Amino acid sequence: MEVLQDMTRREEMPGSWAEGARRAEGAQEPSPAIPDPEVPEKPERRRFTAEYKLRILAEADACKTHSEISALLRREGLYSSSLSKWRQRQRAVELDALSPRKRGPEPDPAVPFKKRIADLEREVERLQLKLRQAETIIDVQKKVSGLLGMPMEKGDGES
């Protein structure tokens, strides 16, 4: 007798094998809305503004019990890991703001390169001046040898 009552209770429960049998027999149930099969190419990440994060952190700090924080996270659709990351970043910013800073302008990271470039430009100017002096000396030597009637020996680059 108990087994028969137990089986009738199972038939009344939704999601039981008896419900599946009733559906197969042809009982009409309203069909749920068919979801759109189109999947976006790339899901967009949620982005939160700084004001939103500060508001949520303030609300979480105002909560007195863990269950209140859980309710807040459920209401906002957030994970507890997001809350802890936001708190860590907030502490890091606060510590950075309170840490002592060096006085004066921040050093330019390109200064060593700029110094090297300036040194190389000075060297190029010095070498160009030496080249002009050497060319002038060679021209004078050619003219002197021409006046004296002594032909100059032709070098590798002369024609």
C-alpha cells in the first residue's frame, strides 16, 4: 500500500518520469520561448566606472554581515573577487599617494640617448672640419706641384 502511495506521489511531482510519459502521450504544455541561436562573435567585457566602483566599495564597507555583502554582490551581479581586487587597487593608490616623492621634475628617460646623439653630432662636425682642412691642403699641394712643374703621383681616388 505504501509503495502505491509513493508511486502516485511521484506522478504528481514535476520533472518525474510520469510527467515525461504524459508529455509523450500528447498532453499539450506551453512551449518556452526559443532563444536566439545567434552567438555574438566576441562577448564584450563589462566595464565599470571609477564612481561605480567607489560606490560599491562604500556600500560593501557599510554592510555589517557577510550575508549583506553577498546580497549586495548578487543584486549588482558581481563576484567577490572583483570586490577584493577593487579594494587592493584602492589601497595601492592610497599608499602611492601617501608615499614621499622626489622633489623636482621627473627625469626624462631619453636623456642618455639625447646626450649620445649630441656627442656624435659634435664629432661629425669636428671630422667635417678636418676633412675640409685636408681637402684645402691637397688642393694647395696640387697647385704648388703644377707651378713647380713636378707632376704629382696619382692616388687611388684621383683621376
